[in-house]
Amino acid sequence: MGIQISPSILSADFARLEAEVASITDVADWVHVDIMDNHFVPNLTLGLPIVEALHKVSALPLDCHLMIEDPDRWAPAYAEAGAGSVTFHVEAARAPVRLARELRARGSRAGMGLKPATPIEPYVDLLPELDMILLMTVEPGFGGQAFLDVVLPKIARTRELLRDRGSSVWLQVDGGISASTIERAAEAGADVFVAGSAVFNADDPAAVVAHLRATAESAAVRD
């Protein structure tokens, strides 16, 4: 699998979401949808009705990132709503293996997210149940934050664990990804990149996505 770019609509104009998504359709791989409940993180954003509506109009698959309490209860509905990938946070999940299997059974890829301070090592045995690991490179909750370089060693360790196990699990990073930070994240071993404000705050979102991809591809670690 090559480099993938998943622009986050958290930084898009909510009044014209269909047009915003259309602006990156020819260059992006996914549309990243941040769902926050004002409990797991201190922000309230989009929910299931928006995902259902986007699924009807988006030519790109939806990459739903659930920053919510009780994902065991709520996450499967996002798979049923048409999300191509659903990521839950391991800090919030009570039964992550069962949840990952439930997401896959409903036709979605299963992702597991970790906050910056959450180590990857305790969850290595879960890798066969997952399609993607999401490492947050900011504290989850708000867009536009600065990339945390302190997470780079964890990205590298995760890539090494995946390589050692011959795993095809994708390694996604989310938070502060821009033209000035994506190279470091790619060098550390990430292969799926979420970028929000860098894309949708630009005059030409498609050009930014293309530039991010080219920069990551030139820096990517090759197994």
C-alpha cells in the first residue's frame, strides 16, 4: 500500500460540505470525519446524520474517527451508515476486539486510535483484529493544533512492530499534519495522513493534497 491522504472536514466550511469534499475528490484517498461528543474530548462536532448525508454525496470513502465515550455502543452504527473505515479510541473501548470484529462484520475497516501518551506496546496482540492504527500527534479535541514531535518515536516503534509481525495494518497519524511536518511523520513510518486546516484553509485544497502526497512519498520508509 502506498501513501494515503485523508483530509479532515473538521476544518472545512460546514455550510458547504458537499462542495468542500468535491474540491479534493480527484486527489485524496478518503474523507476524514471527526466525531466528538464533548465527553471523551472537550468539543462537540459532527454525528451520524452528517455521515449518512455525506455517504450519499461523496465519491470518496469516509474515514470516521470517533472521539467519543462508549464506542462499543455507537461505533457499529457508523459502519452501517456507510463509513469505509471506523476508528475507535482504545482508551474508551471496553471490548476492543469484539468491537473491531463487529465493525468488520458490518463492512467497515476497523481502526484503533491512541492518544499521544498512550503506548502502543500493550496492544500489539490486537493487531490481527485491526485494519489501521491511528496515532494522535496532537491531544484530540480541536483542529489547528501544533504537531507533537514527541510522538515520532512511537510512530517509529509502531512501524517496527508492524514490520516484525509482517502486518499489513495501516499506520495513520492525525494532528498538525502540514507541508512542514508530514515529512517527519513519513520518515518515522506513517503511511496514512490526516490533514485538516492545512488543506481546507488553503486557496487550492487539491494542490495542497497533491503536495502533501508527494512530500510523504519522497520521505516514506520502505519495508
